[in-house]
Amino acid sequence: MQKNTVNYIGCDAEYQDASVVLFGAPYDSTTSFRPGTRFAGQAIRNDSYGLEIYSPYQDKELTEDTVYDCGDLELAIGSSERVLEQIRECAEEILKDGKLPFMIGGEHLVTLGSVRAAAEKYPDMHIIHFDAHTDLRQDYLGVELSHACVMRRCWEILGDGKIHQFGIRSGEREEFEWAKSGHTDFHPFRLDGLEETLEKIGSAPVYFSVDLDVMDPSVFPGTGTPEPGGADFLSVMDAVTKVCGRANLIGCDVNELCPPCDPTGASTAVACKIIREMLIAIVNRN
């Protein structure tokens, strides 16, 4: 596994010393509205140099000996299944070495590759899912490997009650009804109920997937499918640090930043800071 030459700020550890491995999955071939999330990893690394490694929110630093950044994967063009296999192989290697995989997407379908790897090692794992969209369709325009179907594919691996969804405010009626019937632990519109969910999950392994469009487009316009009515930055930052600091986290991802959709760079700055707070919470958890 090769070290990246342009790292996310503070992620300068050697692989053998790191507890967390950061990697990018630049893939957006099933994007249903505005493409461009494949450029997120590069944009986030470049703009991270505008951040400090110190978080005044947590009063902790992202020390240089804990996170290894191997850069973006070189993913196949034209085959979602092959892309998912490449992501699975990368996450599997990281997990085998006793480290935590932290993936930067890319569209949300990339989550499935990491979840496949994590579920092999931790079959009793749960997923905590922040998103504006249910992502529970059986298929989207006849395609089952779509970012609109990723949590349905994850459910097929884990079963009922293992996926905990927050912030959802868009989807088909059938998706909402399917979730509410008990297939997922469903918390629409807001991030309410996270504390109780963490208590209920307890020490079980957790994979955490953050679709940044959980935030309102007034805060985060640079995404492929913006959905009004979302959370503000501070609420999301508080929630992600709570999950990363308290859950028995075994893998995570942040996805759906689309830099071309926000030429001001504000959305990239938001993504950078969310990732910093998540990393700091992970490496400083008890």
C-alpha cells in the first residue's frame, strides 16, 4: 500500500504505525442528478491545508502518528461491480491489519464495497447512516447497484434492525413505508434519537456512513442531489463526533461532496472540517 504524496492535513503516519487508514474512492458513475463526486478526495486533501490540526470544539489535535493517507484508489471505469470489489479488497486489507478504514467518496454506492469487507469480519455489525435520502430502492431505473439503492444492498447483508438512519427527508413512499415497517431503525427529518441508538447498540461493531447531503443546501450546496430541510453544520459536527467518539467503530465513510457544484469552495471547506472532527474523535476515543 503506497503512501500518498498530497495528504489530508495531519495524516502523515507510516502505515505500520497508523490506527486509521484514509483512502479515496473517486467514483460517481451511477449518480442520478449532478455528477462530480469523483473529484472530492483531491479537493478535500488540497483544501485541508486551510485547516489547523487542532480542534477547539474537542480541545484535541490530529497528531501526525495516527492516520495514514494512501490517496485515491485507481478504480475501474464502466463496471460498478468491479469498483465495489476493488474497494472491498482495500478495506479488507486494512481491517486484516487491525486498522480502521476511513473512505472518502465518491457517490454513496462506494459504501457497499467497504460494508462487504466489514461484514465479513464483523457479521454482527450495525450501520449508522446520516443522509437526506433513504437509499432503499430495490432498483433505480432497473439498476440495483446504484447510489439510490446502497442501503437496500447493505440490508441484504445485515438484515432487519441493523441499519440506523438519520436525517432522511427524501425518497419514494414505498421506501419510507418499507423502512418504517421495521426493516431499518428509521429517524426521518432530524438527528433526534442518536443518543438512544448509541446506548441500544452498546459495544456492537458499528460502520458509520455519512452522506454530506444530510446538511441543508444553504450550508452545503456542493452535492449531487441537494435536498432542502437538512441539518445545520454544528448539529452534524456534534453528531458525527458523538458517533466516532463513543461507538465501537470498525469503519466509516464520508461521501457525496461534489466540488464542481460549488465553485466557491464553501462545501469543500465544510467537508474538510467534518472529516477533521471525525478523525480527531476516532483517534482520541477511549
